[in-house]
Amino acid sequence: MRISVFIILVIYPLITVFSQNRYVDSVSNQLSSIKSDTVRLKKLSTITQEVMATDCDKAILLAKYGIIESEKLKHTDLKLQFKSILGYSYKVKGDFNASVASFMEVLTEAESSGNLNRSASATNNLGTTFLEIGKYKEAEFYFLKAITIGFKRKDTIQLARTFANFGYLKAELQQHDSALIYYQKALPIFIKAQDSLRVADNYLNIGRSLLSLNQNKEASRNFTNALFIFKQFDDVDGQCRTILNLADVEIANKNYKAALEHNFSALELAKANNSDYLIDFCYQGIADCYTFLGDYKNALDYFKRHKSLNDSINSLEKHQQIVDLQEKYQSNLKDKKILEDEIEINKKEKQQQTLLIILIASGCIISILVFYFIN
């Protein structure tokens, strides 16, 4: 039992650390041929961002290594860049508390060193992170701060990104008039920068807010613009989402046959993209259209498909939640068992020590009594 406790508490963490160090060392060795320390760290930054797309844990290790190496060189800007990557990695992993903490460090250090570029980036990142977890007041605070810094720096691209994010926040709060103001501030900047996919996303978001305000014709025009760009870049996900919104316009206009056609077009794209979430939306949209058209047989058929897939998606999410809870529970049980074993071991050791002391004391007393009796 003591051996197994020793392995769990000492050996396993050492093996994990050794494995992590080997990975960092292997990446470091790949870059060792680059003579310039700064160029080498910039290359490490690029690799870390690429790794983040497939393995967050490894990206976190590399980002932490980059921070240490940047500190050795006293290169503040690179250190803040690696801390930003660390924040992104935590966010992708779903550890939002750690993500916020990393971005906060970047902001604090950037502000103390007067680095407006990093300050603007950090505040925008904090805004998007808080937006993602539904903390809208915090998101609004940091977006407004990012906008203020953006005006100071006269960085139009950074401003446009923050305008678009702030518009999305306003839309989430159902403040569509305000959302449109910020989307429309961002749009000409993205167009001028020829950032086509951001232009398409902006058209899509503008269309959604216009549709919510019952401005169906203008909404349709913006969706059509977005769809044209997404097609140019073979962005299947973007095309599917846009066509589903065009279907919503047709439903709002009571053109149910056109809406049905859009939903079937979107369904083909969703299946091509293997996106269960979008397929589910399509099934629901098709069921609604058939209901409006009075075709209750097909409506029921597609509603059953939607319900089945939706239950499956929710089941997977619930299953993952249960697995996570079970892992935490098992981990707690292990920790409790280890603690109980340690207590039991200590108890037995104390009993043995007490018994040994009693035996020694008894032996001494007997020896004294024997000596006294003989004499």
C-alpha cells in the first residue's frame, strides 16, 4: 500500500513532468540552429500558435517556456506575446479563469510599460473572453476600454475588430440599433483592409440585427453580400449559416416555399461539413416550413429527425458533463483514499513506536528489578 501511495504521489508526477520537459526540449532542439535569440523566440511563437489548434496542453507548455526565455532576454514585448498566447490556449481549452488571469497579466504589464499595442489587444481579448462566458458587464467595460486605446493609437484594424465584437455584444443584449452602429463602423475598415472573411461576417451580423428590427429587405441584401464572399472562399460553414438566415427572411415575408428551398440547400452544406449542430437547425427549419405549408406528414418526419439529433447532441454534452463529474469524483475519492491510507499508516507506525517504547521500558524495568533482586 505504501509503495502504491509513493508511486501515485511521487513517481507519476515526475514521469508527467519528464514527458512534458522532453516535448519542450524537442521543440527547443528544432530551433537551436537559429542563431538570433529574438528570431528563435518569434519562430517559437509561430509554432505555439499552430500547436494551439490541435493540442492546447502542449501550446500551454510552449507558451510558458517562451515566457521564461523572453524574461531571460529581458524582451518585454515577446514575453507579453507569449502570455497572450497562453491566454488564448487556456480559452480554447475552456479554462476561462486561467485565460482571464493571463490576459489580466498582459494588460497590467502593458499599462505599466506604456505599451499601447499590447494594452489594446489585452482589453479586446478580455472583452471577448467575458462575452463568451456571458459576463456582459465585464465584456462591455473592456471593449469600451479597447476602443479608447484604439483611438489613442489610431489603429484602425484593432478598432474595427473591437467595434465588431462590441456590436455582437449589443446584439446578444437585444440592443440591435446599437449593434448596427458598431457593425457599420467596422465594415468600411475591413473593406479597406481587404479582410474579406471579416467583411462577410460583418454583413451576416448586420443582416441578423436588421432582421430582428423587421427590416427584411435590407437584411436580405446584407445576407446576399455575405453569401457571395463566403462562396468565393469556399467557406461551407459561412455559406450554410447565411442561407439559414435567408430562410428566416423568407419566413418573415411568409414565402414558405422559398424558405423551404433555402433550408434544403443549407442541409446539403451542413451534411458536407459534417456539422450536426447545423444539420439540426436545418431539420428544425424544414419542419417549420412544412408546418406553415400545411404538410403535416413531412413536418412530423423532419421534426422527429430534429428531435432525435437534438437529443443526441444534448446527450453527448450531458454525457461529457457526467464524465467530467465522474473524473472529478474519482479523483476526490483517490485523494481521500490516499489520505486515509496515510492516516492509517501513520497510526500503525505510532502504535508500533508506542509498543516498542513500552517493550524497551518494560525490559529496562525488568532488568532493574532482576539486578535489585540478585543484589
